[in-house]
Amino acid sequence: MFWKIYFWFFAILTVLDIVWKVISHRFSLFNGIDLIFTIISLIALFGYAYKNRYIKPLFWKLYWPFILFWDFIIVGSYNVFYHSP
């Protein structure tokens, strides 16, 4: 039950984030790439929460290093993209 609630909470926050970025004209290529990774992660979370397999386990084994790398890029470049003068 926890994972289902967490999935819907994360999905709603993602939609609100996208809407805010589009309305405030802050949607960029960087955000588009992040959105792709977020949607893939939401698919994984949905599958885990509802006990469904939409994509084969081999994909997730290969995807895991990419999402970790991307998260490090997001954290490392946050000041560059969001707090630049």
C-alpha cells in the first residue's frame, strides 16, 4: 500500500513540476532529458507498486547505472542551471 501511495504522490509532483516549468518558461533541453528519466523511473515504480512487469529485468539492470549517473549530473549542475546570475 505504501508504494502505491508513494507512486501517486511522485506522479502528481512530477506533473506539477512540468506544468510550473512550462508556465514559468523554465523548461529547457536539460529539463526534457530529466523528464525522460523521470518517466522511465515512474514506470518502474508503478510496476513495483502494482506488481506488474512492463519492461524486462535486464533493462532495469542496464538502466540503473545511467539513472545514478544522471542524478549526480543533476546535483552537480544545479547551481549552474538554476542559480546563475
